[in-house]
Amino acid sequence: MSEVARNELPVVVIGGGPVGLAAAAHLLERGLEPLVLEAGEQAGAAIASWGHVRLFSPWRYDIDAAARRLLEPTGWTEPDLDTLPTGHELVDGYLAPLAATPEISSRLRTGTRVLAVARDGADKTRSLGRERRGYRVRTVDAYGRVADVLARAVIDASGTYDTSNPLGVSGLPAAGEVEAAGFVTGPLPDVLGAARDRFAGKHTLVVGMGHSAANTLLSLVELSETAPGTTITWAIRGGSARRLFGGGTDDELPARGLLGTRLREAVDAGRLRLLTRVSIEQLVPRAGSVQVLGTAKDEPLTLDVHAIVNATGFRPDLDMLREVRLDLDPVVEAPSALAPLIDPNQHSCGTVPPHGEQVLSHPDDGFYLVGMKSYGRAPTFLLATGYEQVRSVAAALAGDRAAADAVELNLPATGVCSTDLALDADGESAAGSCCGSAPAEPQLVTLGAGAPAGVGFASGIVHGRSGDREDA
Ligand SMILES: Cc1cc2nc3c(=O)[nH]c(=O)nc-3n(C[C@H](O)[C@H](O)[C@H](O)COP(=O)(O)OP(=O)(O)OC[C@H]3O[C@@H](n4cnc5c(N)ncnc54)[C@H](O)[C@@H]3O)c2cc1C
């Protein structure tokens, strides 16, 4: 394929979540032709599945600048920028109208899951003329029909929400975990709404130590007030839940502080049972319940529960990228140059230096991981970061090197380093002193050349995902 032919192809964007749609908006502004392939039936399908949960970031940090420029002429009503949307509100008030704009709707294919990406006509080992080739993107639709799409470049914004970490220790599924899948839900079931019957009057085990676990535990506690017999066990891998209990009223984010405080109160009041230093080794499915076998504080553990909520965090689906030459960090599975900035093992509360297209590039030119997936297994991704990423990537694909490199993203010096990987003997985060309760001075940071005037982060805002590493 000649270069001219390659450049006539669309830029395929995998995933119609907030970052994928923002990528499409930025590509359009650059005169490039996007084609967004979304596995779900609607844009923002992943967010819709946790739609009952409220974000930590107010609207002003949830809307991409180029997307706003597409929306404004349509008569779209901008939400109150200082309020915190729920996932459903984010979809209904922003993603759905954006997907419905004529510019995006004609370039969005829902119900289309990407199965694999490869260089067109060249497997991973073939180097000769590789850089001249475009990409072949294999898809399957809701009817099981497989089709290939050719692309000049591929932006993978497919998130990680579909691929939870396993419950078992060592990063591997526990024995019987696959067979017991029917008893296991994702991290944020709608306990008080659509999924109520599954949990009311039942014994639920919640595994994980991030904000998703906290949200679900508190919903279960609320459910237990009206549904007698609702029993809750919470299992974490670390020795203490102090990090998640957070800084209470000292927390930079009031909503997050309240979450931790309420959870601690529920544990103290015996509304739920907290088990620490838990290893899950085996799940034995039975009629109507599942037996959980393992250890807690090195003692044998046996639990009989009706449901398990897996809130142990996510990992990127890399299987579909097997034929692409990627440069990924062996620890967090993020682009190598990005990993040191976000790896919870290494990241010690410093500011996150500017990063854009250069940091996100791979040996195969024209392929990018962006959004939640670009952070691999690291949990601290924020929408505003993703919007800046796709602004820079679109500029680079359009050949505007100066704009692609003019990235300034300066996150405040706290909040993205909490991790159970750095636990001290008490199970407290070794980095806790800077990620804990001390209120930070509000500070404004610039979000690159493409950010609209006046948009910046007050430090508290970007702490929304602090400690949201879900690993137990
Ligand atoms: C409960 C929760 C609360 C959060 N709160 C905040 C917050 O307050 N502030 C903040 O900045 N960030 C927050 N985040 C983090 C992050 O911003 C969100 O996860 C956000 O949804 C990431 O956007 P994304 O576009 O990268 O991925 P997603 O929103 O996950 O979108 C990916 C899309 O790709 C689709 N897809 C997946 N696989 C395929 C495939 N193979 N082919 C085609 N399509 C595919 C999915 O259906 C989905 O629609 C939160 C995350 C969670 C889970």
C-alpha cells in the first residue's frame, strides 16, 4: 500500500467512551477522518454500566474542549460545571448528545467489537516496508459477523472496564474462579437499583480496596437497612484499610473524605465484617451459593456467600494487540515512557511531567493507546489527562509536530501514589504521608495549548482517583 493510499484511510478509534469520542472530535478539527468502533450499543457503554455512581470530578473537568466545540452549535445545554455528575448523567448530558452530533454519528459504529489489530499485510515479525503499511482492524458485530476495516492509524481508547483482575492471588484466577463466574459481579453493581434482588437478604463478599469497593460496601450497608438478612463481608489483601478510610473532613475532596468516613463508621459499628490479609485460593460453586476457600492472616478461611463483588482493579486487554509492535512497561503495561510517571511502585508523589503523543508512541507508527487503557494497570487515570492525550495525538497525526509537543499537564504533587504495593508493616501505604489527609494548597495547572482559557485543576479535583487502585 502506498503512503497516499494509507493516508486516504480513516483513523480508526477503538471505543466510543469519553476519550474515544474526544479523539474523534480532535481528529475532525484537524481535517482527519475518524471511524469510531464501539462494542456497546451506545457511546459510553462502560460508563453506563456504573451509571449509578457519582464521579469525583465536577463537570468542568469531564468535558473535552473539541467535543464542546462540536456540541455548542447544536443547542446543547451545558451542565452546571461545578456539580459532580453520576455516570448516567455523564452519558445522558454529554456523551449521548456528542455521539448524536452529525459529525460524530456518521462516523460511529456501535455494536462493533474490535477483535484484533495488525499491520495490513504484515505480521509482527515482518519489517520490510512496514512503515508504509496501514492497519487492518478485525471486528465482529452483534450478529457475529466478522469484518475487517483498513485504517491509516489506530487510536485504542477501549478502556479497561471489561477486564477485571482475577480474585486469586498472584494475578492468576483462583481454582474454580472460571466455573464460579456466575456468582461474581464487576466492581459496581447497582445494589440499590437494578441489581437489588441479587443482594437483598443475601451474604455478599466484596473483594478490593479502592473507591469502587467502598461505594459498593456502603450501598450494601444501606440495603441491609431495608432488606433483613443482608450480610456483608469485605476482604482486602493488605493489613489495614486505613488508606481507604482516608482523611475524613481533612480530605481535599469532600465527597471522597465522606466515603472513607462512612465506611470506617460502618466497619466500627459492625455493619459489615472486614477481613484483612486475605488470599483467595479456591471457589467452589454450589446450588445458590459459592464457597470461598483461602487464608486470612495466614489462618485458613472458609466463607459461604451468595455473591462476590470483584473490585480488585483492571488490566488492559492486550490479546487483541498481539500483532502490533508495542513498547510497554513490564510492570504496569502502560507505554514505557509513560509508566514511570504513573507506576504506583515508583511514583512518589512528584508532579506528573507533561506527556503527549511522544510518550504514547510505539515502534509501530500511527498506533496509540490512550485514555484509561494507556495507564495499563495503574489506577490513577483522569479524563482531563485523556483529553490532552488525544489532542496531542491528533495534532501529530495531522503533521503538526509543534502542537503535538506543546503539551503541559501538571498534576499537583499529591494524590496519585497510594498503593497497597507500598504497604508498610501495618498495612499503611508507605507513601501515605503525602497521599493521605493533609489538605493541599489549591493550585492551577495548565492543560496544554488546546485547553480552553481558564480550565485548570484545583489540586483537590485531580485527587479523585487517588488510592483508587482496587487491589485488595
Ligand atoms: C467508578 C469510576 C469513577 C470514575 N470517576 C472519575 C472521575 O471522577 N474523574 C475522572 O477524571 N475519571 C474518573 N474515572 C476514570 C476514567 O475517567 C473513566 O474510567 C473513563 O470512563 C475512562 O474513559 P475511556 O474513554 O478511556 O474508557 P471507557 O469509558 O471505559 O470507554 C471505553 C469504551 O470502549 C468500548 N470497548 C471496550 N472494548 C472494546 C473493543 N474491543 N472494541 C470496541 N469497543 C470496545 C467500551 O464499551 C467503552 O464504551 C472513573 C472510573 C470509574 C470506574
